[in-house]
Amino acid sequence: MKEFTLADLRQTVAACVGTGNADVVDEASLDVSFKDLGLDSLALYELVTRIQDDLSVSIADEEIDELKTPRLLLGHVNELLGRPAGQRADA
């Protein structure tokens, strides 16, 4: 089963909001809110929609509001993919 990695997240951010914004998501920013990284709620919803489409997972709108950091989003997506929540989600 596929794992959703930090590299995958960076690529998805680049596809959604532009390649320049992908640089804000890295190891050092895993626990920084998407808002503080410059991604507004619309960009986050677009990001999650693309992840859902690409990986055939379903994330409820209510859950999106709780996925405030890259680490939380990576963990949740990997849970949906059948990976343990505590497993490393980096590249």
C-alpha cells in the first residue's frame, strides 16, 4: 500500500498553489500551521481535494478543519491508507 510522504505533500502543494509555495513545507515546518505557512483555508481545501482525488481517500470537511499542520495531514492521510498513525511520514 502506498505511503503519502513529505515529498508527495510538497509536490501536491506545488500543483495546487504554485511551485514557489512548495518550499514552505519541509521537515522544519511539519508542526507549523498551514495558515502560518501562507496557505489560506481555500488553498487547504484545494490541497485536500487533490489528495482525495489522487489517492482515492475520503476526508470529511469537518476533519479538514482539524488538520492544521503538515504533520497532522500526513498522519491522517496515512491512517486512511492503512498506515499506523505514528509511522514516519517524511520522504
